[in-house]
Amino acid sequence: MHRGLLITVVIAAVLAGCVHGTPDDPGPAEEAEAPDEAVEGDTDNDLVHVAVEDNAFTPETIQAAPGQEIMFQNTGQNTHTVTIPDAGLDHELSPGEIITVTIHAEGTYDLDCTFHDGMDGEITITG
């Protein structure tokens, strides 16, 4: 586990064009407005976009700076998890749902979906 780790999580669900409040989460959470569509693996205004597809994270290797937001959007048809064990995050992500994660401690973090073997990736936080 990384010492001094601070992770911020912002969750938004998009159903029928509406933004809903966040579910109960052990970390700080607030409501966020979802973008019209995900831009896979692109960065925009200090936001790193990651598509959570059916059985893959795209991109699989994610690079971000400390404090930079990483947005995961489930673009698939199945429910997945965004699980970052060393950051203490294990969030179930329904189709169309978005979670935004901010990791402040430098390091390399494993990323996986606990529902689907082989659906994994890596997040590297460097400043």
C-alpha cells in the first residue's frame, strides 16, 4: 500500500439523459456531470479518459500526474468493476456509468475488474 495516498472519487450515472447522485462510497464523493461521449485514452483539460468496455480497459496502460483526474466510463453492455487495490477502490460500474478517480501519490497501481478474469490494466502516477 502507498503511504500518504489520497484518492478522490467522483461518480455519475447517466440514465435516460439524466445525471443521478452518487451511491454510498467509502471515500469523498460528489456529483459530476457526465460528458456527451467518452474519448478513449485521450486527455482533455487535465482529464484522462478510460473506456471500460466489455472485457477491456482502453487504454490498458494509463499515465497521469499526481492529482490529475482519471475518468472511467462503462461503454460496454455488462457491469464491471473499477478496482485499484492499492488505492482502496473497488467500485461496481453499470453500463453508462462514470467514475472519476484522482490519485495524489506517485507510483504504479494495478487496475482490474473483479468480475472478469484477464480484464486488467495499470495506472502510473508520475509528476
